[in-house]
Amino acid sequence: MYIRGAVSSLIQIFFCNNLNLHKYERGEIMIRFRNPGTQFDTQVHVIQILYENLNEQDSFTLQDMASVIAQERLMTAYGYAGDAALALSNTENESMNSALMNAKMYAEVFRMLGWVTPSGEKSYPLEFTYIGAHVALAKGDVKKLYEQCVFGINNPNELTARMSYTEQVRFFKCALHSFIDLDGIMYKHELSLGPMSVNDVSATEYDSMIARIKALRGNATRLKKAFLELAASLNMKPTPVDNCTRLPVALLKSCGLVVSYATNKLYPPRKMECLRITKHGKEAFAQLETMKDLRIDEFNSYDKDIQNALIRLGIYSMLQRAGYDTSPVEEIMSVDEALCHEILQEKSLLFSPYQTIRHDKIDEAMGFSKEKTDNPVAASVLDESKVFVGSRTAVNAITNWDLDVETKARLEWLNLGEDADFLNRVNELVGMGKNKEDIVKTLFEYYSTAKQGTFYPLISTLFKIMGFQCAFSRPGDNGARWDAIIDDERRSIPIEIKSPTEEEHISVKAIRQAVENKIVLLSRRTHITEPGVTTLAVGYRLPNERAEVSRLIQDFKNTYGIKVGVIDLYALLTVAISILIDGVGFDKEKLYGLEGMISANS
Amino acid sequence: MQILNEKIKRTSIRFVNELPNEIIVRPGMPAVLQFETHNMCGSCLKCDTPSCIYLDSDVIKCEKVKEFPEDRDNRVCPVGAISWNEKLEAPVIDDSKCIHCGLCARQCPVGAIYYGEDRINICYDADGYEEEPYSSSTICQQKKFINEIRNKKRTGCFTPKNDHVLEELYRRIQSSCLLPEKFVRNIMVGLGCKCATRRVGDVYVRMDAIYNTPNGTFGAIEVEFGADTLSAARGILDDIAVLHSRYQIDKHHNTALVVCLSLPNLRQGYWQVVKDIAVVENIKINTLTCGAMLVLIG
């Protein structure tokens, strides 16, 4: 697969040269919209605040953006906002730095909308565009200007690092056209198969795309097959291809061009959450149809004077359509219109320079000379926050259980069919000559797809091997609040279990449920326990968000005095297999007071 | 770089030169503004900043937790049914979107928005209002009038509280695409509270919202419009813990609130868990439906 264009650009075109997968005329190509924050209001708030804070600088970096976004409480990290969020999100690994990733997400959206643009040859640092300044300074409703920017998105353009595309599409215009030609309703996957995968300059190709979607309709299996083939042809999994529709759908909805519409008309009898074009969407397309749609190839074919006039007209006419008073530039527009008369032929110009060409050409046409100020790119605020990294690492820590206590498995408790199944499986593996580590790995893999019905008894079996009398609830037993319980004479422990098919990594939700289990047990007294005894959350893998889960466990302890212990299957298998094979386990007392996440050292 | 101005398509603005003693809200018709000597009907003021469309940014913040990263979308209508009409120079309501919650009516300073004939209406043309050219001085005059009239006594009720009205409200809520958290925030504001919701998609903020009443009561809010009310109870425990541990808000000074569409049924186990929490932690979790809150608004 060849990926043409910059990886960092928001719109990427993926091209697959596997001829066997060429099921569609141009199905191997799809605009790949990233999946950033899609809330219109948030986008506008963020650009306004960034402009207020960074406008005085010649240019700004992602770190500058991250700093402003965090300090203005427009992002959070690990439950914190402001400086604490900035500090906590700062890691050595840039891709794990949520403040920077947040800033990058906004930078990409704003660049796509033409509000910011690369200041130099590279993608960063950035500067605000003339259109971006208008969005940021708007006092009234910016929706009209926002819509103009949405219609301005077009491909190919010069804003990607390499420019080797030949495919052409003004996606949102093409999408509205497709809605109209497809009876006003489309399912999101039809967007992927349709306007996101078409060259809209070619009427033949457009018509064939519409015919192809019409042919899919009436049969959901046909649509699914086509969608899966598209994903395969892009060498992508279906979910990321589906995710590529999020941003266009959100932009279409934000502008009021489409609304959600549940219907079984397209793929009966299944009722699907589709999109329906609105009256405004139809009117907007009718207006777009009357306009001169200028793309980069044509723009580049004109001489410099004409190009400059087109740049000015493109920008001012966007603002005019968005309800701005263009009388101060009326004369300039008249002269430019006269100069471009043959190109425009009395039509309004649909051309957004900031979304199509590099800003140095625009600056020249608009007469914006860059006066160097004494405000270079701001120094990174993030660097100063590195002192906090240590504290974050600290809460990430996982406690190890050392397996150094002689322990005999309580075989008399292992009297259920599920217990016998597990022991037989271990015996088989031992018989095959596998060592402890191999057995643990094999079993861990074996249970990777276990459902509740298998996983709950397994956890109970493992605790019994460790010497805890453990009973599990059968799935569907709504009477019991916990999934299993260690039934102790004085210190019973409720266990919240998440099977790998429910969630691979133990989530915050499981931690909350473990707290609830403890409260219920203390309140209803169905088993005897003490407030200081732990409550367990057990799952296939330890939480992904370990720092956040650790903090939450601390919060619960600080507030309610409740200790939550988190154990994954690998640790339990390690202990149980060690007991079964070597007769060596861990200090059982540690379980009663467990707080936080643990692993086991054999 | 010359920044162009947005075109201002406003020619006139309205206010009254004297203040009424009381505003009496009525079902089926605009409110009555009672003066010493006469009465007037509530009629659209064509507000410079229409409070039926936008909430004041101060009321969607909660000072008790200054670091709270609140959503800054200050639109009143949870479904975007009310908008500014440039031709009319006044707000208009799209009944096909409107859920009949009356939040816009609650914000109108003169009670020009009313519920009648199974829809929300706006009165535009009652007598007695000064219609003045739109200018900075008339904007100031209007602002002064609005600020003062907001302190006047307001009585009466917006809709007759019967099953039909509530059934229609719930039918519309359930078929709309409103964001429950913002809807609840705006109801809380309608009740005179300050209320901040977390931004849509911000998974790092634990609580759905926090609020402050005018007398200083503070609490976390969990919103659950579906059937998973147990997760709301767990969520509240989480919220209280985070606020207690990270923001120094004592768990016993947190009047936590779960807002549901309908009260949970007994089988869901919600009430028993709420009772367990009260027994073990001495924390009371309050539960309200949005319908009840709207009834409280009037």
C-alpha cells in the first residue's frame, strides 16, 4: 500500500495497488477524515481563546496551544484541569502527552477549516489566518462563516507536505449533491463508499458512484459486504473507516445541513440511524451549484495578477456570504471581479484560499506584510512542569506479590465441575512438559475469549486454589450485587469480575462497582466483614488508564475509607500455578488489606 | 489587516419606561405586567442579547470549583428550537424541534413567551412598549430595564400541570436528540442555580455537572436518562470522592443529585443502593426527575 501525502495532514488519500481488491471504480481511494473533537461550540471557543492569548506572537507552537488550552480549562487530564492537567499530561513520550495531543487535534481541525496555517515551510509552528481572525473576533453567530469554511474544504490542496494527488473533491458540496440524488437520505457508510471515494470533477465517475450506492440499497448484507471490501482495499480495519465518517457527519450536522433520521427505507427491514438532508442543506447546495467552483489546478493555470485577484475575491466573498459588511473593500472587489470576469462569468466565487494554497501567496495578494515583532514563538511552558512527572509515575506503581510462602492448594474446596476442568487442563499442560511460565501464558491466552459463564467460575477456582473459600454468582443472578465473594469468617471480600469479552482491561466502571459492593456488603451484612478489608475488582488485564485508576482508588480511600484491590488474570494464574506445581504462594494476609493494583513475582 | 465587521441587521429595540410591580405568568397567554395604574401584556423586547436564546456566561460556571472545565455552550434551548430571525429582528421558535420545556419562557424578562394551543408561542406586538431605533444609548436603556425587571416579583405558572402536558413533554424529549446533561444544567439555571456541566466528550471529568444554589448549597449531579440508574448511584459516589479528595469539598457538604427522566423502578435496585450508601457512609443521594424539576420552574 502506498500512502500518498503527509501522514500529519488531516485529509489523507489512501491508495491501494492490490488489483484483486478493486471492486469499485475508484473504491481504493477514500478521503480519510481524522476523528478529532467534533463539537462546533467547543471549536469556536477554543479558537477564540487561542487568538486572545497568542495573537500577539508571530507564530505559535503546539506547546503554546497546549498551554493556553489547559490554563483556560479547555482540556482535562486524569481528572484535573488547568495547570495540574498540563503538568500531569506531560510525559517524555510525545504521543502519550494528552495536552499536546489535544492541541494537535484542534490544530488539525483549525487548519482544515482554514483558521490557522503553517507559518513556514513545515507543518508547525502555526499562525492565525485572516479568516481565523474573523472567527475569533466574531461577536455574533459565527455559524455562517463556519459553514463557508466547511464548504471551503477541498482536495487536493497545497497545505499537505507533499502534493502528489490527482483526485479532486469538494467533499461537502459533493456530499449534499449525493444526498439530493439519493432521495435525501444516506447512511454513514454510504458516505465512505460515495462522496468520500469519488472524483467529483468527473461527472461520469460521480454518476457511477450514485448508481453503485443505489444498487446497494435494499439489502443490508450487500452494504456491509461493500463496506468491508472498501476497508480491505484501504488496508484498514472497518472501525477506523467508520470513524472517518464522524467528522464529516458532525460538520454536516453542526451546519444544519443534515439531521439524524432513523429509517428502514434504505435497507429494510432493518431500521438504521441515517442522515437526512434539511431544507437548509438543499438551499445551500442550490446556491453552491450557481457558483464558480475553483480548484487548485485551475487556479495555478492563471497568471499572478489573476491569481491575486482570485485570492482576494475568494476571501472577501466568503466573508460577504457569511454576513460581513464588505463595503470597505467594495472597490477592490469590483476591480477584481472585472479582472476575473471571464473566469467567473457573473458567478459568485467558491474558493477558499486558506484551505487550498500556502499563506505566503495569500499574504502577498492581500497586502499583509509580516512585521517582525519582538514576540517570537513562546518558550515551552510544558518544560517547567516536568517536576510533576515523578508524582504521576508514583501513582502508576503496581505492587508485586512475592511468591515465597509455602502453600497447599485446598483441594477439598475444588469440588465443582468448573474446578475439575481447570485442574485437568493444568495437568494436561504439565504432562506436555511445559514449565510454570508456559502454563500461565498458555492458560492466559486460552481464556482470552472467555465469557462470564466461564470466567466467573475460573476466578473462583483460582481463589480457592490460593486458599480462599470463594463462591461465584451465576450470570443472570440479579439478586447478588457482586460477581463472586470470598466467604471468610470475619473478613469476607466481595469481588467484581469483568470477563475479557466484557472488557479486556479493567475499567473505572469496575472500580466503582467494587466500591458499591463493599457498601452493600457493609449495609446488608449478608456476609461478615470489616470496613478496613479490601473489595476486589478482577479482570483479564490491568487498567489501561493506570494513573487515573490509581488516583480514583486513592480518592475512594480518602473519602470513604474503602480499599479497592485490582488484580488481573495473569497475576492470579501465576499464584495458582505456583501453588499447584511448587506449593509456594503469597502471604494471604496481603489480600485482606490490598489497595491498588498488584502483580505476582514467581 | 483590516478586520471587517459583521453586518448588524438591527433597526429597533424595545423597553418600557416604567417598572411593573409584579409579573404574573399565565398558561395560554403572555404574562401580565402589573403597574400601579394599569396592566400590560408581556411582549418581545427584541433584546440586544436575547436571554431566551443565550444564558449569561456567569450562570454556567460554578465558583465553588474554579478549576472545573465547564462546557461553555450557553444556549438556552436544549434542542436548538429557538433562534434569532433577522427579518423579524426577534426570536422565533421551530415547533417541530421544540420539546415544550419552557426554559426559554423562564428566561424572558417580561413573560412574552407562553404555552398555548399545544405549543410555545411568542407575543410580539402588545401595546405600551417603546420602540426605539437600535443604538448604543437605547441598548443601555434596555439593559437597565431588563436588570431592574428581573428583581421584580414573578408569580403564576407557565403551563397547566396536567398529564397531557407532561406526556407531550416527555414524548418530545424522548424523540429529540437533546444532550441530557445540558438540558439538566439549563433546568438548574431556570431554578435560579449556577450550574456547570462537563464538556461533551471530556471523559476525564468525573461528574456530569456541579451546582450552587443561591443560598450556597453545593452538589454534584449525575444525569441518567436511560435505565442504568445503578451506574448513576456509583457515579455519584465517584463524584463525591473526587470532589472530597481533590477539591477539598467535604463529602457531607455535597448535596449530590441524580436526575433521571423517570424514577427508577424497584427491580433496578437503585433505591436499595441509595439506602445502603446512607447507612454506611451517612451520605444522602437526592433523586429528581427532570419533569419534577420543570414543574418546580413553573
